[in-house]
Amino acid sequence: MAIKARNKVEPAFNSSSMSDLVFLLLIFFMLTSTLVAPNAIKLMLPSSSSKTMAKQTVTVYINEEMTYFVDETPADESQLMELINDKIGVDSEATVVLRSDKSVPVQYIVNVIDAVNQINNATDNNHKVILATAPKK
């Protein structure tokens, strides 16, 4: 007597659910990538042909209204040294990236450099200031 199985297992692979999953992941990454804003403060950076790459610890912004921002926290000139020192923490060789609008007078840039130099003198550290620029066209 021959017993036949009613449910046959077919070796074919159904990939329709995999394509749904791929499209869902594609939509997810497209939506989340548009939410990321690397530079929340819009600036017109001066142009330069040099390329210096460094690990940035703190970013200081100066916008066209001559307002300072330390990692997107608004600050005035008197608070600049304190906020930068708080953001640097215990790092002895931190890098401060200065992103300044190209219409900002040089004195505002020098104020940031002076604040970092005062921190260096007070704590005997070697923090650096790098001026961020846009690539030349």
C-alpha cells in the first residue's frame, strides 16, 4: 500500500516579501537622511584651496549678524571663553573649528582665537583653532 503525502514541499523560493522589505528600508533611509542637518546655522564661508582635516571637538559659528554660537548655543563675547572651556572638557589637545560668515570683520574671528588662547594659558593645554572654508570654485 503506497502512502502519498498530501502537502508537497516545493524547492522554489518566493522573493516577493524580500522586495517589500527592501522598498521599506529604502523609504526609511530616504526620510531619515533628509532630517539630518550637519550645519544648522547657514553661513557663506570664505573660499580656499587648502584642505586641512582635523577631529573637531567644538564648533564656533559667527553669523552675518555678528552673533556667536558655540555648538549652536547662542553666546556673547563675554560668555565665549566659558562656553568653549565647558565644551572642551578635559581634552588637552582639542580642536576648535571656527565657521565664520565671509562678511564678518576679522575682529570677531580674533575674539574667538583670543578666547581659546586664554583657555590654553589658564589650563596649560594645546588647543587649536581651525578656520573652516568652502572649496574654491
